[in-house]
Amino acid sequence: MSGEDGVLRIAVASDDDRGLAGRVSAHFGRCPSYTVARVRGEEILSEEVVANPHFNGHVPGAVPQFLAGLEPDVVLAGGMGPRAVMMLRAYGIDVATGMSGTVGDAVKAWISGTHRGIVPCDHDHPDSCGGH
């Protein structure tokens, strides 16, 4: 999946605003920012850090809608509940969780095909992770 020009947009839940050098957040909805990387093939063309407007006031369903407005092809995170995965997929966005380390490493793992799995969120906050 990529845009007309062959560029793929990958949004990564980030624990800070350091872009590719930052850390992947354990939970996509409760992270302070998202790093959006533009890639073509296995080359990272650019990065942009976008603040999460719902960081301090998480409302279930608001983050997937916000992210859809950023027009990513893929969202990567450490953890994500099944409801959020379903909502992002309904927007036509692919999802991979279980990511860790730096944002740059997560992007490289996705584009090289070494990580594409989905794992359930292991956080204890049923109000925003699909009620588990």
C-alpha cells in the first residue's frame, strides 16, 4: 500500500518529540506525539513529529480519527487495543503493534518486512483498549 508516487506514510506512536531517534510508545492512544515517516522502498525520505492533541484527555475513538486525518498508510505502536485496530483498519490504515526501541528502528523493521505482527495491548485500562 503506498501513494501514487510510491511513498508510504508510516505513523509511529512516540514517547517523545525526537522523531526517528525517539522511543516507540507502549500505547498508541496515550503517547505525547506521533512521528510520521515518509518512505519509498527502504529509504526514509522525511519525518515529521505531530503532537497528540488527546494525550491528556484520551477519549476512546478520538485518536484513530485524528490519525486518519494525518493520512498514514500504516500505524506502528507498542500496544493497541482491538477496538482501535478495528477503527484504524476501517479507515484503510494497516496496523502493527509489538514494536519497541527507537522509532527509526520500528520504521526500518516495517519496511524491511521483519516485523508485521499484531499483539494485544497488555495495559490495564479497559476504558480505552476494547474492554479487556
